[in-house]
Amino acid sequence: MEEPSIYERYCVNAYDRIVSFCQLRLVMDRYNTIYRELGKLSPRAPEFDLEYDGK
């Protein structure tokens, strides 16, 4: 990249997209709920805030 500022902007945009698109915490929270139900364990409070909008 000839322009470091453009490269930096691409990196920030890519990171923001991954964070908002993948939502790994939500996926892991759902897996935890499923496995706790299958193992007949008591549910625990979710770590993922469903009200969080990514800002």
C-alpha cells in the first residue's frame, strides 16, 4: 500500500466487520446453553449482552 492511512482505514473497517459479523461470544453462549440443557445442568447467566449494538 502506498498510502498508510488507507491501509489503516482498511484494517479498522475489517476488524469492525469481523466483530459485528461473527459475534463469537453469542455463538459460544448458545453452545453453552445447549450443552447445559443436555447435561441437565442449571442454566447460567449469559455472557453475551443481547442489547449490545456493537458501539
